[in-house]
Amino acid sequence: MDTFVWDENFTTGLVNVDDQHQTLIASFNALSDALQHSNATGDEQALGQAYEHMLCYTLYHFAEEEQLMRECGLDARHVQTHSALHRQFVEQVATMWSARSALQQPAQSFVGFLAYWLGMHILGIDQAMARQMQGLAQGLTAEQAYAREAQLHDQGTQALIGMVGRLYHVLTVQNAELARSNALLEQRVVERTCELAHANARLEAYASTDALLKIANRGCFDVRIVDACASAQRRGQPLGLLIIDVDHFKRYNDSYGHPAGDGCLQAVARAVAQALPRSTDLLARYGGEEFVVILYDTDAAGTAVVAARVVAQVAALALPHRGSDVAPHVTVSVGTSAHQQVDKHAAVQLLAQADAALYQAKATGRNRWVAG
């Protein structure tokens, strides 16, 4: 549906200008159709192309019109005013286009602005341009043609035209400021959302991390073991588990003090982490001096390899432990369990089997691993 219909009232008598005006109107109408089509189908690509075509042709027409005024030698005051209106239009179109998502009826508002502006522009300053060019052709000077054009309107009409022009300028400035304010507000919302997301991430990490050892805590493990079982069941993968206990840790605390005990646990946690084959495996503090490890996609044989590596890695620390009757240094006992096929009850079963194996490892001399 055509938004702007050409008639004889818009004819300036300047062939190139009139032809360009009709092409410009056609681009406005095409944009109107694209806006309505986009509202119905969501086709943003076609809408963007229609807008770019309209804007490019508008800039071309303005440049041609301004060049024509200079070549004809129109009064500089008219050329300056005319060119300023061109610039204001381009700025207003760009502002409204970027802010169209905030408009309640973007198609009606945007296309309505184009139609009203073009009508006012052609009937107003473009006709004034054409009459001044006719005056030059009749032998008037640029100043005389400009002065005659001013005399064609009574004071009331001149005042009204001036007021409309000033109102348009004020609205253009206000709309630009509103668009900038909206853009700034949107930017602040994005920034606050990112800050909130980062804060939530930090809070979540804090809530799931052991404060002393900087590894996952019991709460995190309880969630992850259920997720790991569900994932292994979906993918048909095995799942392994280790429960690790620092041998005679109470004696270590009694002999060296609690600060040293904290340092011992930190060293053991680092050693266990280094023994794990993948960064995706989960090491968590299970409670006190006990650790647990979830070994993803790991069968019984692979779980045994990791358990042996953990025992050896901790022993290699050679942390003195004068209260131990197992070795002169800190050692660990490890119970393992692994399921080749995982079901919904696997989490409880894996823990029970690994715990029983840990008990056996401690009962048979410690500083070793036992498979559950």
C-alpha cells in the first residue's frame, strides 16, 4: 500500500528534481511495505535492505539537489537553510530507525514521519528553491530572487513556517537525546546483568568450594555424583569412584598442631589432583581428612590405576609423620568402586562399595588401595 501518493502539487518544474522526488517516494513506499511485511513475517533481512536503499537514495538526492543550488548560484542563505534541513532529516531518520524497537507502532510512526516530512519539504523549501531558480532565469540576482521569495508570504505565514521549522528542530534534538538515553539505559542494564551474573557465579563457586583446600566441597560432590551417574547412564559409559583417607590424621594434628594439619591436607589435595588423569575428574573434600574422586568414563581397571597413583603420589611428598605406625611420612588409604553399567541407584552403591573397600584397606595395614 502506497503511503505517499504523487500529485501535481508536488511538481517543482525542475525535471531532474521531480524525477528524483518520485523515485524517493517509491523508496518510501517500498520501505512501508517492508515494515508491514516484517511485522507479519519477521523478515529483518528484507527490511534492512529496503531501509538501506531508501537511505542511500535519499543521500544521493540531497547531494544532487545541493549541487544544483550551488551551480545555479542561489543565495547562500537559502542553500545553508536547505542543506541544514537535509542533514536534520538524515539524523532524525537514523535516530528513529535505531530506536524503532522502542516504538509502540514502529511502522506507522516511521513511515508517517517520512511522508509528512517529504510533503512539507517539497511544498515548502523545494518549491521556494524552484521559484528562485526561475527568478534567476528571468534575470534577477540571487539576492533579489531570495528577497522576492520572502515577499511572497505574509508575516503570519512566514512566522508559521519558522515555528514549524523550529518545532521540527526541537523534536529532532529531543528524539536524538531520547534515543541516546535509551541506548545508555540499555547499556547499563547489560552491564548490571553481567555484574549480577558474575556475582552469582562467584557466589556459586564459593558455595561449592571448600574454603581451606580450594577444591569442591561435600555439597558440590553430592550434586555432581548424581549428575555423573545420569550422564554415564545416558551415554552408556562406566563410572569410577575413589574414597581417600589420610592415615592417622588425628595423630598428625596432635603431634604438629592444627595449622600444620591444615597444611598437610592442602599438600595431600594437591598431590591427589596431580594424580588424576583428566581435569574433568572431580576431586572433593568429603569430610575432615577424607577425599572423594569421581572418575568419568573410567572402568574398574582404570580406577585401580588412578588409586595406585594416588597412594604413590602422596607417599612421594615425604611429609614427616612421627605419630604414624604405618610409615615415617604421611600416607593415605584408598577404597575404589566402579560400575561398567550405571543405573539410577549407582551413586549410593558406588559410595557404599568404595567405603567398604576403604575400611578393608585400613584394616589390612593402610598406605594402600583396595578395590570394592
